[in-house]
Amino acid sequence: MSRVHTLKVIAETLNQSNDLKEMLQSVLEKLLEVTGLSTGWIFLTSKEPTYTFVADVNLPPALSWEGKKPMCEGGCWCLDKVWDGRLQKAVNIINCKRIEDAIDYDWGDTKGITHHATVPLIAGGEKFGLLNVAEPGKNEFTEDELDLLQSVSFQIGTAIKRTKLYEAQQKKAEQYAKLDEISRSIWKMNDIHHLPQCTVENIGRLFNLDALVFFIREENILALRGTYFQNVSQKIHKRFPIAPDGDLTATLSNQTVQQELSHYGISMEKSFLIPLLIGEEWIGCLIGHQNSEQSEEIDQDVLRALGDHLSLVLEKARLFEKSRELALIEERNRLARDLHDSVNQKLFSLSLTARGLKEYVKQLSDNEMVTESLSEMQALSQEVVGEMRTMIWQLKPAGLEEGVIVSLKKYGESLGLNVTEEIKGVGNIPRMIEETLWRVGQEALNNVHKHARTQDVHLFLSRKKDEVILRVQDEGCGFTIRDDHESWSFGLSSMKERTEIMGGTMKIESKPEEGTTVAVRFQIKQERGGYDGD
């Protein structure tokens, strides 16, 4: 058969299938048929020392031994020459290591095959594998035969490249379909507390990941909010400090973060990182690990699209959470106004009515029981009025617009405390942090009122360029601090939890008969052009 006709037959065979293994098996069979050779095999190669035995025709028993074990395991001179760049064109292989091993270890009959020709499968400078052909008793291939094999190998290499591109596009399309499924499952989620777990569950399951973690930036901390490991998703909330320069990579390089990631078998060198960005600011990230032997590598374009979409979902959920907080504050303010304008005024009127009636009854005879009842009614109504004012303060801290210290001072005075205050430094405090300072300080003042056996309390607020500190200090009876935070009272635990959720720290110092100091500290992220501190 002529050279031209041979190449035409090979080209037609290569165009009959887009399945790589099926295509290579078919073209090997056709090549041997048109050249009159009896035996051949094909390896596909990747990075040394990885290769795959993908096609063969008429292997002798020595090479088919134990399920073709001699062809699937170990190395050979042909592969070594491909990896080190020495094999660039079709050549005669004088000695074949696999055949020599088969003879030395008596794996079976070689059917007279002692030599073979080796042809690298190359297209566009990219190496895909090796084509080997042999014939019993044939010790050498002519230059014409090698030239023909070289031309055929170029056709096969081009077809392999085309097929791999086709497979890559197919896989990419499948991954985009998975991305669409993930998007539809999380797009309508506005609950930022459940979003991380739902996200890692869907991504981990659909992409067959070994592990996936979801970090969210919360003020000045990096919060681990969702994990997927061993096919199980979990909602979690662990906090880590953000690097002073705010850099995401530096933050993730923190030893504590690295130790936490290692619990899930994640190392930054072998995992993929998806930063979640709004503009140039990162608001979170996903870090995942996949077993390349068991799952397909996720396309970089898909990862970027996933990050872009998830960034929008996360930002939407954050804005929704803020709107809920604002709505809650507005509802508390409305309720406080209603209580003040209606219930509180009516209770005050009741107290005045009881007082007036008591004065009138005193002028009557046999009034002792009635007077006593009216006195009790007056006392109870005054007590309820006081409690109602406290409730109104808790709902709406009147004066918060004047600063958290003013609000806390007025609140403490409403409890009957003698409050002194000290302020160092000036500057705006972020709304959510100021709200947290108010709630924690409020609980601390309640504790002084109920437990400290003193009416004197001192408030100290320090506002520096990058931090704010609030201290509530009394000289009361004090108590013994337990190291086991789980045994703390509900009030102390809630104060600590409020503080840490916003990325702050709370410290309590107290000893019996030596008073108590509650100190709350927050690192403040400096906004552009916004601060004129001390």
C-alpha cells in the first residue's frame, strides 16, 4: 500500500471517534493491518514517572502475563528517553527492557519478538505518549518505514490533542452545569448563618472534594463558618486574627490557621484558593482539596466564576443581615416610644391617682386598711414605672447618638448608680461595635446594681487610631473568677459571646472584696480619610 493511501486510511480512522482509548485502539489495529506488522502497543504519558498503557494488538504471552502486568508497571528505556527529551522521532530500539525482563523472569513466550520501533506521539511541541510496533524476527526497521511511522505518529498526536481539547470542553461544560446547580441552590439564601454550610455542602458533593472550608471576614477577624470533610458538612464559628496589613495570603499563613486547616487534610500548597472579592476588597474565601486520582480537576475559569458568583451571594446576605439589624433597631425604638407614650404614662397616672386618693381617705374614719392598700398600690405602681423606664432604656438607648458613654451613664443613673466617666481620644466608632459596647456595658451595670453591693461605678472609654476600649469598674464585693468559661453565668457568657462575635476580646478582673473590672477591646479598621484620633 502506498504511503499516501496509508496516511489517508489512518486519517479516516482517527476521525471516527472522539473517545480517546477507542480511537487509539482502532488506529493501532488499522496501522498494523496496512503495514503488515503483527504487534503494537501505545502508552500515554504525563509527568515522570506517570504513564498509562492504553492500547495493544497481538501481545505475546510474555508481555500479556498476569493481566499485562509487564506493560502496566515499571519503567523502560523508551519512556526514559521521552521524559528527558532524547526521543524526538521514530527510532529502532535495539534492546527492549520489557522484553528482556520477560525473558529473564520467564514470564512466557515472546513469539520471536526481540526488537521494536518506537515513535513519540507529538503535536504542537506537546508530548502525548509512545507508539511501539514489532514483528517476530524483525530486528530493524528501514528509514522509509520509520519515516512512515513518523508521519502516522504526527497524525495520531494531532488527533490526541484534538480529542483532549474536546474532552476538556466537555468536562468544562459539565462543571459549568454543576456551577449552575450550586448557584440556584444558594442564590436565594439570605441567612448568612446558614449560607456557609449550604455552600460547602453543595460544592463539596457536586465536585467530589475531599475537603472544603468557608471563611468570612467579620470586622477585624477571619471567621471559619462552614466545613465539608469526609462527605459531612458542618456549621462552625472559629475566629482568627487578620494580618495587620489586611492581606489574605498573610492571614492564611498564620500558624493557628494552618493548624486548623490541617485538621481537614488541607495544605495551601496542594489546595485551591478562591478569594471572594467585592471590588478590590476581599470579604471571604473558599479553600478546597480534591483527590486528583478520584475526581476531575476543577477548571480555573469555573473556579473564578464560582468565586464571582459566591461573592455576590455573600455580599447580598451581609446586606440583608444589616437590613434586618436596622429593622430590629427601628422596631425596638418604635416599641420603646409606644411604651413611653402609653403604658408608662398610664402607670404614672395610676401612681398619682393612688397618692391623691390616699390623702383623701386619710380624712375619713376607719381608713387604716384602705390607706394601707393605697400605699401598697402607690409603691407597686412606682416600682413598675421604674422597671418600665429600665425596659425602655434597654430597647432604645436614648442618648446613644451622643456617644456610648453618655448612654451608659444615663442608664446607670436610672438604676440608682453613681456613675463617673472618663473619655480619652476622639473619633467615630463603627455602629455595630458601638451597639456591642452599649449592650455589654449595660449588662455590666446591671451586674453592679444586682451583685456588687455598691452604688459607685466608673466608666472609661479609650478611642485610639486602631482600637477602642471600654472599662466598667466598681469597688464592690467582687468575686472569684473561674478559668472554666463554660461555668460562667448566663450574663457573663452572653457578654463574652457578643464581644467575640464582633471580633473583640473581653477580660474580667475581680477578687473578693476588691471590686470588679470588665474590659472590652476592639481593633478598629481604619476607613479611608475618616479618622482624626488622639
